[in-house]
Amino acid sequence: MSKPVGNYRWTIVALLFFATTINYLDRQVVGLLKPTLEKEFNWSELDYSRIVQVFSAAYAIGLLIFGRVIDRIGTKVGYTVAIIFWSIAAMAHAMATSTMGFIFARIGLGLGEAGNFPAAIKTVAEWFPKKERALATGIFNSGANIGAVVAPILVPWILGIWGWEMAFIVTGAVGFIWLIFWYVGYEIPSKQAKLSKEEYNYIHSDSEVTPDAVADHGKPVSWGLLLGKRQTWAFVFGKMLTDPIWWFFLFWLQDYFSTTFHLDTKKPNLYLAVLYTLVSIGSIGGGYLSSALISRGWSVWKARKTAMFIFALLVLPVMAVRFGPGIWGAVALIGLAGAAHQAWSANIFTTASDMFPKRAVSSVVGIGSMAGSIGGIIFPEIVGRILDSYKKAGDLQSGYGIIFLMCGSAYLLAWTVMHLLTPKMQPVQLDITESEPVV
């Protein structure tokens, strides 16, 4: 294969990166404001867990819906609908005057934000050959960490000057700026005038069936058919067991550091900023590793499985947080675990496009990510009950220690289940007759 001409596909990744950054910026605001909001609304740990659960439940439903819708209407329109929905919901938090008001805002945010990953993964499948997809996914997925780096600096600053309401308004409004660039800069490859013929051919150098098969939105694959595939269940269990760990990091780390090390929540949190910077490196490095192995002649399934096994091992040291390594020790251990999670995430998302044809990718990502959100409903309940119990006993840090033990073991369990279901990640073959008829 000659060297590809053109790099417009990386411009598309930049758009996905900034969308994901905004997605996680909006998502994390409530976690950073938790100490302020729990005083404002008299929340217990279990009350806060319920708010996290409501978001997770709405996110789960939204993933299932958006996965289906985006396979039908396409990425450009689907992404547009999603970001408008979640940006309005993010700003609506500022109008909440009660816990119920927050619950309604979180429902809206969860439904809208669910569109990000099905749209982004499908976009990568549209714009990249398989050997580059994990790297592309790792790059855009690192936006989750950049959002998490920016939020601990921006949100406390806004809180200190204008109050918590303005923190939601400012962060929510950013999505509308991104929308302008998306509308102007994005089309599928076959419709993108800025794309050279050489790069177009390179993008489709390992396409299944025909280039831009993804554009056939009128032939979505039925959920029943997808749920009958072992490959779908491998993705489902991989997400269900590991997504809740990342959500715990997003929604509880500010509280962990502020209660354990007595930090001022109205000042920018340097520790979280450093932690999520480490995580960003993991996301890009994780995508690079499996892509590099494929470039060296490894099979796709062997490269993905090996990389994911390494990342599962790198989460294990987070269990040592319970032994009190000090604030920078905690930053290092949790940062390593977060980096390994994002490296894992870049690869597990890519397994969906490795195993399924483009026209089914968003649906599979929606189903699997919904399972991850179901785990995100269950795990906060466990976290809330553990922390409330240990807080009453005056030993909150032992409660966090138990939770970090659970976090450390989740990835090896997920890898084992995925390996048993799909040892060689065989691609799913779908005939056109297996698509669901258009109604």
C-alpha cells in the first residue's frame, strides 16, 4: 500500500475530540460542585448517588435510542440533534431550585449526551481503515480527559466569582460553538469535497462490501439479530463491567480528594488537573499501541486482545490507594488506573467496528454502552451505601478503600469474559436480507 495522500480524516478526529471534551465538561460539573450542592440542597451520600443513577438510567435509554437513530439518519444530523439536546439540558441545571429540579435536568443531560459515542464511533468507522481506528478513537476519546482537566480549573473559578448556577450556564453554552464547526466541516467521505481521491481510497482500503456502506441508512440491522451474536455480548459485558469505574472517577474523585486531604472546593483543583492529564496520555497511547501492533503485522484480534490485557493489569495498582500513599501517591495510582481505563476504552470501542459492518456499528455501540450505563446505575448504589455506612462510623477512607478494591479487579474480569465469548473476535457477516425493513 502506497503512502496515503491527504489528512482530512484527522480534521474529523479533531471535531470528535472537541465534542467529547464538551460532553465530559458538561457531565462533570455536578461532581465538582457536589460539596456546594449537598449543602445547598441537604443531600446525603445516597441522595447524590440517586442523582448519579438517574443520569445513568437516562444515558442508558438514550444510548439505545441514539444508536438506532444514528444508524438510520446518519452521523451529521444525529450528532447535531444530540449536542443541541444535551447543551440545553446542561444549562437547565442553573434553574433547579430543588433536588427534583436537578433530577429532571440530569435526565435531559443523560438522554442527550448518549448520542456522543455512537455518533463518534460510527464516524471513525466511516473515515478510517481498521488499522487506524483505535488510534483515532484514542485521540477523540482523550477529549473526555481534557474536559476533566479543564473542569476542575474552570468550574471552581466560576463558582467563586458568580456562583454554581453560572457554572452550568457557561459550560452548557460551549456546545453551540462546536455545532457551527461541525455543520460546516463534516460530511461522509463520499460527499466531502475537501477529500482527495487518494485519501478516499485509503480510507476504504479494507471496507466490507462497498465504500460508504455506512451511508445506507434505510437498512438498519435489527436488535434481535445483533443480540443473537456472541460478539455483541462480548462488547456488552466488557462495557458493563468497566464503564461504572470511570463514572465513579468522574463523580466521586472531587469528593474523595476534598474529604481525604481537606481541599478548598472553591479553588482550582491542581491535583485533579494533573491526574486527568495523565489519563489523556493513556487514551492516546492505548489507541496507538494496538494500531502499532497491527502495523507490525499482528492480526487485528491479537493486537486488540493483547493491548487490553496489558491495560487491565495496569488498573490493579489502584487497590493500593486504601493504604494511604499521600495526595501525590493517590494522584499517581488513580491517574494510572484512569489512563489504563481510557486506553481500554479506546480499544473496546474499536472492537465494535472490528467485528461488525459499518451499518450496524452505532446500534452495537448503543447496546453495549447502555449495558455500561446499567452498571453505572448499580455501582453508585453500592458506592453510596458503602460511603454512608463508613461515614456514620467516622471512617470514610476505609469505605473508599473497599471501592478502589472493586475498581482494580473489574478489568481483568471483563477481559476474561470477552475472551471466553470471542477468542479471536471473528467478524460478523450480515447479508442485506438480515436488515430490518424500513417502516
